Amino acid sequence: MKFYSTETEILEVPYLDSCVCNKCGDTYTKNKIKDVTSVNAKFVDYGTMYENQIWNFDMCANCLVEIIKTFKYIPTGFMEDYTEASYIKDKQKVFDNWKVTGEWEPYLGYEYEELIGLFDGWYHTAEFINELIEKYYPDKERL
């Protein structure tokens, strides 16, 4: 037979109070911490200046986007976490346009007939397709 007793323990739990962007130096607290991401860079090739180094730093969304806009090629996974990502015909073209305009246009590059062909009545409603036609082919007939 076993007999148990209890003890009270005080456990200190650390939580993130604030975060500072390594690029701009802005401090983010409480609800704004979600606007900061941790970046990890690993150098695994031997014989390089940064051999076996791992860099960790925090960067706010604005600074990260500012840096990504300097990239020549679209990073893997960039803007792919939403439904329309599967409809992008030319990711590099959409990325290059975004760097200039700040607008992510997944249907950029679609021919008029291709836009009409997207109509499914559920996700690509007539109203949605008509908005795309108005944007890219304003002189063409609507659904």
C-alpha cells in the first residue's frame, strides 16, 4: 500500500516580454511581438569565411520585407500559405511585380480566356472573375 503526501512548488515560467528588431532597433512588446520573426542562418560549407557558424537574429516584418524586396529571385515558400498560391502561373513574374508595386497579384499573366476558364461558381465566382477582368482586361466582356 502506498501513501502520498503533497508539496507545494513554486515554478517560475519565463515568457517573452519584448523583442527588438536587429535591423531597425524598434522594440515590440505584448501584442506587437507577433510582428517579429527569428531568422536563423547556417553556414555549413567548409573553407568559407563563416564556416560552421549559425547566426540567429530577430527582425520585424517591415525590415524583413524590405530585405526580401532586394532579392533577385523569389524565396522558396514566399506567399504560398493561402489558396490562391496554387493558381499562380509565373511566381517570379508575380514576385517581380510585387517588388515594384507592393501588390501581390496571383492572377497576373493570365490571358482573358484563362480567367474565364477559372469560373467555378464557388471559389472563383462571377463577381471575382469580373473584378479580375476589370483589372487586367477592362475592354473585354464580363461574365
